[in-house]
Amino acid sequence: MKANNPKHQRRWASDSVPNRTAVSSESSPAGTEYSSTEEFVEVTLDLQDDNTIVLRSVEPATVINIDDGVQAPAGATVSASAPASRSASIRRSSSSKLRQFSQELKAEAVAKARQFSQELRAELVRRFSWGHSHSSRTPLAASAVVATQNGSVAESGFASALAARALRRERAQLDRTRSGAQKALRGLRFISTKTNGVDAWNQVEINFNNLAKDGSLFRADFAQCIGMRDSKEFALELFDALGRRRRLKADKISKEELYEFWSQITDQSFDSRLQIFFDMVDKNEDGRITEEQVKEIIMLSASANKLSRLKEQAEEYAALIMEELDPERLGYIELWQLETLLLQKDTYLNYSQALSYTSQALSQNLQGLRKKGPIRRWGTKLLYYLQENWRRIWVLTLWIMIMVGLFTWKFCQYKNKRAFEVMGYCLPTAKGAAETLKFNMALILMPVCRNTITWLRSTKLAYFIPFDDNINFHKTIAAAIVIGIILHAGDHLACDFPKLVRLSESAYEKTFHHDFGSRKPSYIDLVKGVEGVTGILMVILMLVAFTLATRWFRRNHIKLPKPFNRLTGFNAFWYSHHLFVIVYILLVIHGQYVYLVHKWHLKTTWMYLVVPVLLYAGERTLRFFRSGSYPVRLLKVAIYPGNVLTLQMSKPPQFKYKSGQYMYVQCPAVSPFEWHPFSITSAPGDDYLSVHIRQLGDWTRELKRVFSEACEPPVAGKSGLLRADETTKKCLPKLLIDGPYGAPAQDYRNYDVLLLVGLGIGATPFISILKDLLNNIVKMEEEADSISDVSKSDTSSGSTDSSITNKVCPKRKKTLKTTNAYFYWVTREQGSFDWFKGVMNEVADLDQRGVIEMHNYLTSVYEEGDARSALITMVQALNHAKNGVDIVSGTRVRTHFARPNWKRVFSKLCSKHCSARIGVFYCGAPVLAKELNKLCYEFNQKGPTKFEFHKEHF
């Protein structure tokens, strides 16, 4: 390269070699004259097996003057492009044809060396001039200035950087073991499908036929065609990358080209998929990825996975990747570095790792695989069923026996009356059903006496009676009432009354004169009497209440037009259930005018109802007065992403509760009558109460609106959440609370190990348990330290007085039985992790012994191994390894992608906690409840580890 080239005023060590003269040629193919001051560099390149080129060295070199026959010193290289065999065979006696060929060869070599020298110079300018923008690299900037004057310094620094990267590459290739390659095969999947390749292509072909226009598929329809409708931007970048590989510039492809694209993205070779992923980032096809290109692909992946916050921090995470993969600070990364990060990402994921398998798990699984005879298999299932359901079985058996006894008693009683001769079996059937109705109408109130049940949970009766199933038992009794109404009202209206009306006057006078009066009544007279009217009204009211209490109406699964849409939702269920106040009044009246009974002590309806009704009325009265005696002061209000409202309030002195319990909340500004239950998310040891309320219905929607008006916008330096506290100028709405009430999760202390599973807002009852466990862990460690200090002081003083020890260390409470807890939180929105960020960080900081293990799962992100989430997984691993924070949740707890493999979770728990009693507590959608319950059943049959499933009811 000419030293005085006007386009390049600055001289670089890679371009010129001082004190060295090269012999120039007479002419070049372009006709350019080269002066005798031209200087060259010797570039050594290695061609690898995978068709990549590695730069080995850049050194000063001399050049052969072929025209004059001057030969370079031995060992000198003409250029990186000139074959050594040809340069060695050139002689002074060559023919003119060979001379011409040599001149062209030399000119080509000189041009390529010149081009490489220019690129090298530009690279040095860019890499060694960062000091003006990066203070940490000021020494490098200074050396770059010196390099402009003394090229050898820059050449040495750049060569050493290249050598360091080459050495890292060699080590990376050695580290790519067979096991690593096997792991890689499960990564970077562009298409996640359970069908085989032929069936998948058939579906793509069908999509092509539906979307193609004039035999071509346009770029805009590519995502829908290959099944990436939810990741359209990612699919378009994939289309462009595949098009660049084929040098396609068009925005449409044929079916043959689509098949070629499909074959490449479904290739089982990890190297092939990695190259495609690299090409998506490397848009200029120079084999290098810059920091800006890394930022672009991070934003693309974040968009495909609905991670809006990740897009905002894409620049920060791009710098993090470059810092990790480009320690030489060359400004770019290559394919092998991306491959290294993919294959070794597991080394960064050393936090919240899954439990390890042991031989115990294998032995348990083998026990389940052993063949059993049909009799033994059925016997095992029956034994397990009895073990799991014996409490329910004996309660239901007792209840059914009581109903059968009451029905039989009344049936036999009326079978012996004279009216039986006229009305037949319809009369005793109706009377027997009526007796069961009295019993069930009294009993149905017991399961909803929440204060009583909460108290009974703490007694020994909890071992014999499944209080967790109180709502299910309430529904079962309601079903029995429906059957009783059909038998009782149906027999009277369709059988007894018609037979009475058709009876002759003489037979009526003989049989029913003392029951219905001297005049034989008509059918209308029987229906419009007190008995008939009260009975029909009760049937109508109960029909309304039962219908609106069904899941379809209560959960808004049925969409009705206005104004009938008010008949759906929780409000309709709540108000319609209070119609039972009228029903019970009508029932007492109906019982006083019962047919064929005249003595007051035989009219037993009020006898059945008096105790349950008084108990229930007492509970409602207690709730009314207790809510007024629990004045609460709102301390903090915040509205989080995902339409979640958190209320933190003062804790009344007499409000005692356990973790896992819930309380009722009323906001008079929304409705002066409605009370709604919410899990308590604060721990019993906290000096405040807190609840997290998600907007799911009309009441919660209005509650959020009321508090949103009272909240103030975020100030500078704080998060973008609407907040309010005691310093808020606006007046906060008044709140009333009632509780606490018992729930299945409050019995968590009875188990050796806990498996807590929450879906979305279903995590609320378990947050209190985690905080309570953490508080207990801290207290136990403090007590252990105090006992150790006391024993040391006693030993040093030689005192053995036990009374002194008892004064210093009084009798402790019962030791916590639970040794480990595993919390799995599955949610669809990234913003959900803000709800309990503080709790998760606190647990991660204080739980030094690893008692609590937390796992977050975000289902909006594609599963690990999918190409759309591959880069997010890398960034996640790197950021946590360096900063200790998960990029998705913003906590120290790792976030997994997609849904958990629950069978694997149970298997690992079996392996780690053999022969333990594990309590599985779940709060969320009913679909997963069935799966977890089934897994508990399966694993209980395989080995000594026992799982007990509990589900929260709303």
C-alpha cells in the first residue's frame, strides 16, 4: 500500500514496515504504477474443517520481483492467496506466457493484501479509539494514538487479541463433548411440534395452498404458513435469513423454495440450526455479530415472548453478552462463541436448580413397574382409596344412613294410616321425602358456619372429619334437597291430590273428613291453600337460587344480553342465596299446616331447624359486630400490572390468624352489603395485614376503580405504579374486615415437606406460608444460637443449676415439623412477578440453609430449547451469574419458561424425600387440580413417599 495515498493519511503498523524496502512491479492489470517504497505484510490464514478461516499472524514480508528475476529470501511468502507451489516453481527462464500469468497473479495478490490491510486498519481505528466514550478503556485509546506513530505497538496489541481469541476457540472446540452435543440437539428448535416430519410438512403444504397467490407465498404470510402466527416478526427475520442464504431478493417464494426453507429449519443438525440463528443476526453476512445486532435480536425475542420490560433493557443485556463473549474487546463475536454460550449455559444456571435424581427414585419407579395380578392390583387400588377417603366415606355413609332411617320411619308410619288405602304408595313416599327434606334443610347450614368450622379445625375432630370439604358437602346436601323436592312435591301434585279429588263423597267422609273439612276440596283448593302456596313459593325461590349458584352462572360462563346479564356473576349468586331467609320462613309456616298431622308435637319441622338456624344467625350477628370492632387503617395501596390491587392495613390487636387462612373484606363505597373472601398474604408475625385482589368480577372491578381515584401518579425515582399511603392527600375509602377463617393451607405444619402450587393470583395463600416459614427459620436459628451461648457460659463458669438455664431459655413451642418447602408459581404475565417481588427476595436472602426452594414459571415465553427464547435464556443465565438477578422476574429466583413437568417434579421429590409425608397444596384452575390429584394417587402406589392433596375452594 502506498504510504502517501491521499485517502489514507495515517500510517498503521499493519500497512507498512519501517526500514524495509520492497521491489515493485512494472505494472499492474489496472495500469497502476507502484513505487519502490511500497511495503507489505505477510498474513497467515488457517482453513478449518468447517470452512471457516482463522487469522494466525500478521508479519512484515518481502515481495518477489518476477519481472527482474529477483528472488525473495528463503521462506518468504508472496501473499495469502498465492499458492506456494506456483511461487516456488517460478524461474528466471520462464516463458513470456508464464511471465504474464505471474504478473497477473502478483497483481491479484497485491490487491487482496492491500484490501486486507485497509480492513485491518479500519478495525484498529475502531477498536483502539474507544477511549473517548469509554473511560475504562482510556489506556487503550492512548496506545491507539501511539500506534498511529509507531505501528508496531498496535500490531502487537491486535495480534495478541486475535491470538487470545484463537486460543479460546481451540479450548471451546475441545470442550464440545458428546454429552454437550446431545444437549444441543434439544436446543434451538424453530418448530415445536409433536407430530413427525411428514405430517408437519403436510400441514404446512395445506397452509401454503390456502395462502398462496398465483403459486407463490408472500413474505407476510410466511409466519402463518409455518405455524408461527404468534411470532410474526421472528418468522419474518427467519424468512429473510433463509432468503439471504439463497441470494433471494424477492418477497415471495414458491412451494419448492418453501420446502427447502422448511427442511433447513427442521434440520436435526444442531450446527445447521445454529447457523440459521446466526444468519438471522448477521444481516450483512460478514460472519460477525456486533453489539447493535445482538440488541436487535434481543428485542425481537422479547417481542415474540411478550416481554415488554426486556425490550426496554435490550441495550444493557446486549452489552452483557458482548462483555462475556468478547473479552478481547474486538467489537464482534463469531459463530463459535455463540455456540459455546448455548452449549455451556447450564453452567450459569446454578441457582434454583431442580432436584437431583437418586437411586431411591429409580427403585420407587421400578416398584411401580413390577407386574401384579388383577386381584392384587384391584386390592391395592381399593386399599389406597380407603386410606385417602376414609373420612369422607364414613361421613357420607352416616349421612345416607340417617336419611334412609328417616325415610323408612315415615314411610312405615304412613303406610299404616287409612289414607294409604286411598292414595297408595304415593303418600308414604312423599312423607318420607319430606322428613329427609327437614333434616337436610337443617344440615345444609352447618358447612357454611365458618367460625364454627374454623374453631373445630383446631380440635381433635379435624382428624375424623374432613373440614376442607365443607363446601363440597354443602353442594352434596343441596343435590339431596333437589331429589327430596322432586319426590315430595311431585307425589303430592301428580298423585295424592288427583286421587283425593276423584274420591267419592262417602269415601271422603269416612277417610279425610277430619283432615280437609266437611266439604271435599277441589284440586285448585288444595293448591291455593297455605300448604300449597308456601310449598310452590319455596320451590320457585330454591330453583332460582340453585340455578344462579351453578358454575355456569356464577363464573360468567353464560353470556346473556342486557339486562339479563345481571343474572350472571358472583353478585347474582350472592344475592340469590339470601333468598333462603324467605325460604326458611316459608318452611316453618309450611310445617305448621302440614297435611294429615294435627298435634303440635308431631309437627317437627321447627325442631329440626331451631339449632342450625340459631347457630347460623349467631354467626352472622358475630360477623356484624366483629367487623365493627375491627377498625383498620389503610397503610399502603398499590395497583400492580395484571390488574392486581394490594391493600396493606393496620392489624387489630385481637385479630389472630394462621398462615393460609382468609378473611372477608367489605368496602362500603362499593357496596354496603357485599363481603368477599381473600387470602391473607401477610405472615402472622407481621405487624400489618395485607391482601392481593385481582380484578375478576364486577365488585373487584369497581373496587379497583375506587382506589385508583385515590392513588397518586408515580413520582420521579419510583416505579410506575399507582400508589397511596398515609401521606396521600386524597381520602382513602373505608374498609371493613371479618375473620379469620380456616382454609386447607393452614394445616401445612402437619407435613414433613410442602409442595405449594399457585396459578396466577392463586399464589396468595402460599405467600403467607413462605413468610411464616422464613420467620420460624430465623427464630429457630436465633434460639439455637442463644442455647449455644448459654451452654458455653455455663460450661466456662462450671454452673449446673438447671433453674438458671430454664430462666434464660424458657420452654419453647413445639418444634416445626416441616423441613422443606417447594413453591411453584405459574403465571402468564411478566408483570405478575411484581406482586411478591419483595417476599421472594427476602426468602432468597435469609434462607441460607435452602429450606425453601422457589420456582417461577412464565407460560407466555416459549419453552426452553425453542429458538425464540434461546437468546433470552442466555441473557437470563449470564445476568444472574454476574448480578444475581433474574431478568424476567426481577428477583433472585430463576424464572423457567413454559409449564412445569409435574410428573418430573413429583419424581424428584420422591427421590430427595424418601418415606416423607408431603403436603401438596394447590390454588388455581380446576384443570390442574385434577392432574395433581392424579399424580398424588400414582406416586402413592409406587413407594413409601406419601402425597396428600389439598385444594383451595373459592
